Amino acid sequence: MKAEQQVDMSQVDAAIDAWKAVTEEMTGKIVEERQPWVSSVTEDAIKHFAYGTDDDNPLWTDPGHAARAGKGRAQAPPAFVIVNRYPILHGAPMKAPLASLIGGVEVEWFGHVYAGDTLSSEPRQKEFFEKRNKEGRRLNFVISEIAYRNQDSALVARATGTMIMATQIGLQTMMEHEVPRYDDGALERLESTWRGEYRRGADTLFFDDVEEGSEIPSIVRGPLTIGDMVAWNAAIGPSYKAGRWGYLDLGKAMHTAMFNPVTGFPVKYSQQHEDANMAAGRGMPAPFDNGVMRFAWVAPLVTNWMGDDGFLKRLKVQVARPGLYGDLTTYSGRITARDDETRTVSLEITGTRQDGMVNTRGSAEVVLP
């Protein structure tokens, strides 16, 4: 039995080196790893995205409110651009002993997206490099850049995604964490927090009223449910195909496959975020979020505070630790700088889990009237 558990690291390194060589050649090139999902910005697509990302701002879901706010039609949440094309690339589509972990997502916006618009995008591998962590595990970083344009060919946003491809041998444990439980008192406090969540709405926040060093109202998000994923998939399109079609499709991109630990059947990585067996196959104690989901769930922290008349110019979210289904995270923001010339306010963002661990760091820039 012990002999079966031994791993030939030279073979592991050789497989990763082969993948790395092909991936390095992709730097600077357009990489059509996935087809675009949502191209037509419909009111239904906007609502599905809002539902799946726990963002009940009427600016996105109520055309009447949007009209009264001076927009004239339903506006899409800033993070909605990612439903056109996923802002993450995985490197060469070949089998290698690597696990994919999204380290962060950053988006810069140049304009709004409204119901009735269309979106197109150009994905490019921007950068690639390798590091080792303190345990000696190889970490390969695939940096992607996606340019999103509207029906007028105007650039509305540019996203940068960081994918960490970490060496994974067999069913190595990726994270130790006890899934939390909530008693009646905790649930009552949580409900009170959610019912009292602050949203500025049409009450304009002016640049002159913002003070450096002040805090913005925090939000609490989680725990995640399968319902979140259903709504998310309804907005972005299915992240994987089922059955025969899905099996054959994996052959085109083996870097997106993993093996069900019960059946040994190869399936899409995306299922690890919904299925306990698939999560266990990655050495996780429960299904978990990814960095793109985290990015979309953090965005309401800023948009709730800035109100209908603010413009989210940039948002960067870095994942310090995955969020398991059942985790609660309090997202907080602090004003770190003001630019009088451009009326831009800079924010520092922190996400703290229910046990006090910081699992999210980030920053944002908001332009105010």
C-alpha cells in the first residue's frame, strides 16, 4: 500500500514543465478559452445576475427607479460585464497535476451598461510566471486581460484576472476548516443586520462631503446556497455541459477537468462549487466560492454606499482564503484618499469571516458629483 502512495516527483515536475512551456508561448496572444455567454443585456439577464450575486439594488431591478434616477432605463450592476466573458484564463489546455485557484479580479470601468445594450469582448493572456510557496509547492500564475465593448465598439470595461495553478498530487488537503453552525440567536442577529443594510439610493453623495479616514457602511454576505449558483448560472450561461456532450467537451480543455472521487468520472471543475463530493475531491471540507463570485458579491459594498449618482471607476478584490458554503463574511471599507481634480475617492476593502479571519482584501475608486 505504501508503495502505491509514493509519488514520482520527477514525473509530476515534467508534466508541469510541459504545460508551462506551452502556456508561456501564449503570453500576449488572444486566447478563446470559452465562448462569450451573455451578449444581449436584457432586463431578465440583469435581474438574474442581481439575484445570484445578492444585490437587490432597485437601480438594477426596477426600470421605474432607474428612470427616476435619471438613467431612463434599467442599468446593469458594474460587475455584470463578466457575464459576457469569464475574466479568467487557465493556461494551456492540457492535462497536468495542477489545481486552479482564483487569486483575484480587478475591473476598471469607462462607462455604464444598460438594458438594451450588447456586449463583446477580447480575451488575452497578459502575463505568466511561477513562484513557490513556503512549503515548496509550485504556483504558476496566469494573468488574463479582457476588454469589454458595447454595440458602439466603445470600451466599457477592462478586467484583469489572476489564476493560480498550484501543484496538486492526488487528493491532497487544500484547506482545513470546520463548517460553522448558527443557533436561533445568531440567525436573528443576522436577519436584523440584513434588514437594516444601508443603501444610499437617490440621496446624492457629493465629493465635498467625503472625509479621508472615514468608514463606509459594511455589508454581511453568505452563507452561499445552491440557489445562488442557479441564479448565477442563469445569468452567465451554463458553466459546464452535462453527460456525453460534457465528457467529449472536456477533451478539448483537460485543464478544466477533475475526477469525481466516488465514481472516478471526469467532470468540469465548476461542479466543485456546488457538489460536496467534488469539493472533497479538491481536499475541501465543503463546496466553496471562487474569486469571480467573490468579486461580484463585494461590489454592492461600494455601490450601496456611493448611491445612484456615483460611478464605480475601479474595483480590485483579492481572495486570501476560499469561502465555504456556510461562511459569513463582513465586508468593510475605509476612505484612504481624495483627488480634488478628478473627484475620485479611493477605498480600502477588507472581508472578515465569522471567526475573525481576514479572507478578502481589495481596493476601489469611485467618482462622485
